[in-house]
Amino acid sequence: MYNQNPTLEGINKTIDESKQGEVFFQEKEAGATDGKRFYIESYGCQMNFSDSEIVASILGEAGFAPTRNMEESDLILINTCSIREKAEETVRKRLRVFDKVKGNRPGTLVGVLGCMAERLKEKFLDEEKLVDMVIGPDAYRDLPGLVAGAEEGEKGVNVFLSREETYADISPLRLDSNGVSAFISIMRGCDNMCSFCVVPFTRGRERSRDCFSVVAEATDLYNKGYREVTLLGQNVDSYKWENPETGNKVNFANLLEMVAQVHPDLRVRFSTSHPKDITDEVLHTMAKYENICNYIHLPVQSGNSRVLDLMNRTYTREWYMERVEAIYRIIPDCAISSDIIAGFCTETEEEHQDTLSIIEFSNYSMSYMFFYSERPGTLAARKLEDDVPQEVKKRRLQEIIRLQNQVSFKHNQKDIGKTFKVLIEGDSKRSDQDFKGRNSQNKMIVFPKKEGLKPGDYTMVKVLDATSATLKGEIV
Ligand code: SAH
Ligand code: SF4
Ligand code: F3S
């Protein structure tokens, strides 16, 4: 679910690098406030960023307004990630910083949210003295109660994992948004048991949200001027919802179609697709609607069948290749990206070569690449030995990164001379004379501004130049 920024140059960087730790803020303050302010930082996947918007909405109802400045906040929240050891280290470092703020401003409360809260539970309170509250991903409705308790000096923990909670009725407070693109969570949890992965333990069982609440949220966003929604889930292809009144069943292809019909000018993206579950029905639905973007994040993890089996991914190299072929057959100009893990338990050099070759075969536009990091409690931690030496993991990762860089560069070079419909997101990072926006394939294109155009508008851009990360062009 990580489609923002490739971590091409990084070793073991956390996902969605450009946004890690981003502070949420909204220009117009939310709701009534009795003067209390909260500050929130988010780490990890898009789901966590989306959850922070739910948290902000719940706190807004409870009278808290968001602030960008932690020095003036009454409540500091950190929405955490446990996916790799590095992600948890980052959180602990931030807690040291909050400690200082708390020293200068006694009474400031610190709450840990998200996956690391769920993993460590009350242990967090013992390990980190400054933490006042520990709240797991399914317990955010309890936040105002826990804050009230903490104000009375009572440390609180709620890490209850639910089988039903989808926060369907909560309208997320769109924080630090560009006003053009927004996330919509369509499901929570994960029922797969990939042996390396901590998510099933931190997020609980998979559950899908009522399709009508998803369509209502997309419609509301469109009416507010948004032009792109990304439907989020750990495994969107296993979305399923049954109407309790009619017994009608809705699968992911059906939901995608319902959202695509909200308005032809509302772009629809989704993440993450699981190779074992992505169906031709989904691909045909994508091909049928111009506003469903031609981009699929299809994490392979490894290109070798024996390793995939150890990872418990439940597909083989051949199965994955067939799905890639189906994508390019049904949606010829689709871009595919991936997540790749280097140096999983017992991986040999030959098996590593299979990962390299599948990058070329799949012709990924980009990938998020990591070396394996053992996570306590996972199947791999319990059953397999983390026996690939660190230097070997790092070297293999470097080889993967180097190859992906070349493949991305070629992929982008092939776009030179082509003209794409681009949704303008805002000013480019480098210059306020340029706009940035994405094409359907999720590639960022930078181009000189033109009078009369603004973020949220579509424009046709011809690509003139390309690096491995961005395209440059001009409006035609
Ligand atoms: N639901 C998504 C992935 C969620 S986690 C999916 O099934 O594809 C995001 C990515 O982090 C994974 O795709 C994987 O590449 C990486 N990851 C997960 N656990 C990891 C671990 N223990 N060590 C290294 N990378 C890991
Ligand atoms: Fe983790 Fe696998 Fe679930 Fe993805 S599908 S969240 S990798 S267990
Ligand atoms: Fe996401 Fe990290 Fe949790 S990747 S689901 S925030 S462990």
C-alpha cells in the first residue's frame, strides 16, 4: 500500500519515505475547541496515515484542535509502525524528543497509537516512562476516555482487537491534505499469515467496510473538490461485504466499479493487491473505466518458489508471472510496482538471482526494497533461522536496488515523447514556477505552470525528459 515514493537509494528505509513522521495539520481548525490542542506524527503505511485522520476526527469531536507545533500541544500522539526493527527504533528516538517537550511543558500527555502499541501493549508503559497512553488500531474510539483518565494521572491501555470495527461512520478529518487526493480505508486487518509479517498480529482479523459508506465517502470527497481517491487495505482483492438486508455480496471488482461511477473526473486507485487474489474480473473492471488508474502495486517479495513457500505467500514464481502477463494483456499500458525482501531465511545466491530476474520480467516501474528483519512472534521468528549474514543481506539488497533503478530508468525513458493526462497536485518541490502531478500509471511528472490551471485540474502533458524517479514535460 505504498505508492508514493520509491526507496531506491535506501537500505531498510521505512515505507513511504517522503511522508514518514509527517505532521498532520489542517488550515481550518476542526470543530469547537476549549483551547486544547493535539499534535500527531505518523509512521508506516498509508493505512496508518489514514487512521490518523480518523483519530483527528474523534479528537475533534472531543474538543481538541490540531496543531503543527508540538511545543504548544496538550497531547502528543505518535502513530507507530512495527514492520521492521528500524521502524520501531525511529519511534523510540521520537519519544526521546517528546520527553524534552514534556520537560518544558509539564502536563503534556503522550500517547502511542498503532502497530507498535498493539505489539508491546502495557510493556510500553514499563519501557517508556513518559508514555501516558497506549492505544491499538481498533481502540481509537476510546481515545477521549483515555485522555480524560490520563489528565487525572491514570495511565491507560486499550489494545483490544475487534472483529467488526471499521470506523465506517467516522468522517476522517483530512489533515495536511493537498485537497486533491485522499485515502479511503475499505478494510482492516489481514487474514494472511506471511511468515515474515507482523501485521496480522498488530491489526487483527480481516474485515471489510460497508460498500455504501465507501461510496458515500468518495462522493463527499468529490463534492469537496478532491479528484483522486486511493482505496486502502492490506489485501484489497479479498474485500467482501454482504448486504445484511438483501444478502447481496459485493467483491472488490464490484466495489471498484461503484466508486468509479461516482464521477468520471474522480480518479480511483487502490493498494495493496495480493498476487494470489487479484482476479481477471478486477483487471477487466480497470480496463472498462478510464478513471480507474492503470497502476497496480503487486508485491512479489521473492522471485523464487521455495522462498515464497517459506514466506507462506501461497503462490509460486510461475503463478506470479502469469498474473503479470494477465495484467499486461488486459491493460496494456498498466504500470506495476512491487515490494521485495532481500535475504529471507535460508535464501541462497541462486534464489536471490530469481528475485533479480523477476524484476526484469515484471518490468516494475518502481519497487520498495528491504532486507529481511526478523519480527518477534511471527511464524518465521518461531520456525526459521534468520541465517543470512547481515553483509550478505545488504549486498543482495544493493543488487536489487541497482537493477530496479535501471529498470525504472528504462521504463521512464520509454515515456519520452508520449502525452499523458495529468492530475495537478500542486507546486513541484524544486520550483513554484512548476506544477507536479501524476499520470494514470502513478508516475510523477513536473512541468511549467500555465495561466488558469490549478491543483485538482487535469491537463495533457508531453514528456520531454526522464530520470529513474521523475518525468519532466510540458503542457500541450
Ligand atoms: N499487505 C502488503 C504488505 C504490507 S507490509 C502485502 O501483502 O504486500 C509492506 C512491506 O513490508 C511488505 O510487502 C514487505 O515487503 C515488507 N516487510 C514486511 N515484513 C518485513 C520484514 N519482517 N522484514 C523486511 N521487510 C518486511
Ligand atoms: Fe503482511 Fe502478508 Fe498480510 Fe501483507 S498479506 S499484511 S505481507 S501478512
Ligand atoms: Fe502499516 Fe507498519 Fe502497521 S506497515 S499495518 S503501520 S506494522
